[in-house]
Amino acid sequence: MFPELPLSGAKQFTEAPLELYNAHVFIKRPIISQYDVYKRHNVVHLLAQSFLEAACTMEFLSAHPHPYLIQYHGCRFRRGYLTGIVLSRHSHDLKNYLSRGVGNIDKKAFMNALESAIHHLHLLGWAHNDLNPTNVLVDDSEASGGMPLLIDFGSARKIGSLLGTSRGTSGWIEGRIEDYTTSKKEHDIFALEKIRLWLDNPTFDE
């Protein structure tokens, strides 16, 4: 399930500093829980492929930083394989932050910040394509004061590109998931407005 490094090797990826303690970072791995589904459809190779694509996306975004994109520290490697994507750790996504009553957010400031992150992606020629309250963390550090951090770029693609196996979340897209096949900034604009409305009366159905 771990992708083999391409011929250019680890040099094309940032190596995460070894002194980063696991308590302070989140190490993203391939989605093992989906293994049986992929195996049943004889596409297990797509798990490794999508993980490699996610690492490439984070490398690209790290060259174009934005304060409301999750901080990327690099990758972990072992014996020629990419084994982890190392990101800053934060305790709560937006849904959990509100459902557990961790704190309140300033809706106007929060949405302005989230919009600026999405606008940054669009200026780079990319779209996120899977914007929803579980893919937005809340940075409740004293310095940030409850601002958003956009995460999960598994569906992110250059605008106009075909989407892969990851393509939005039901309930947060416009139309049918079957028709959600191409990376478009309109996907993000629709989801932004839906989050804005959701914040007025958030629900937490699974």
C-alpha cells in the first residue's frame, strides 16, 4: 500500500526532520480501512497512487504557502518507499470543535480566512474539490484565535483535470457524486456558501 519512490527518489520530496515528535505532528498514511473495498474492485494499486499524489500536492503547496493552509513538514521514507506525510497536529476539525462545545468562532473572520485560503488555491490554478467541516481544522492557539486551517488535499487537482478516486463528500457537493468528475473552482465556491449557511445552525449527523 505504500508507494515506491519514483526513479528520482526521495530528492523530489522534503524529508521531515527526525526531531519532530509524533505528539506535535500528524503523520498521514494510506487509508488502510479502504483496503478491502479497493481489493474487491482489483484496484489496490490506487491506494499507493493516491498517497503519492497527495505527497506531490503538499510539496507543491509548500512552495506556495498560505497562513490558512495546514503546515507541511515533509515526508517519511523507509527502504525506498514513501511511508508518511508529516503535517502539523491540531486537535479539532470544525465539526468536532462545535459539536463538542470546545469554543466559539467568529463566523465572519473565520469565513474570510477560509475564503482567502480557497482563493489562494484558485490563483494557483487548483481547486480543493472536497471542502466540508471535517476538512477544516480550527487553530485554537492563542496566536491564531480560532482561525481555519484547510486540510485533506486528496481531491485537489489543477482546475480542469479529471478527479481520481477521491471526489468530494456527499451532502457537500452540488449535484450527484457520479457527475462530480472534474476539478472546478465552482465546487469550492458552492461548498464555501454551504459552510457559511451551516454555521448559522450547525448539525452533526453522521
